[in-house]
Amino acid sequence: MRKEFEMSEDDLKELLKACKPTPVMFLTGGTPMFDSPQENANRAWQMLGDKLGFDYMTVKPVSGKGQRFFTAESTGKEAA
């Protein structure tokens, strides 16, 4: 079931930080040593989903409410 969620200011800061580009260091074989900003952002959303009880792949913004508000499919495992 889709419901509205509100993340904390600290959660928002972590998500925005995860989306920033990171310096890339290439190993001898040319493989990047760090994850991409997209992978970091996905991981941050997944951790927030685990914390708040939603499926991170179903997140949609709530128009007119600011960055901290979004809807997503509830997993039924909301934090106490």
C-alpha cells in the first residue's frame, strides 16, 4: 500500500551527500575503486527504506511539500 513518508533533516543530508560525485581512483586494470553517485544514492535510499519501512524502488516525490516528503509502497515494517 502506498503511503506518505517524511524523512528527518539528517536523513535528507545523508541522501544529498550520497548523490554527490566522488573522486574516482582506477586500479591497475582500469576498474573504478568507488561506487558511482547513482549506486551511492540507491544504497542510501535502501537504508532509509529499511529504517522507515518502505520499498525504496517505489519512491515518488510529493508535489508542493518539500524534499523531505515522498510516497512509497509500505513494507509494513515501520520503525517504532
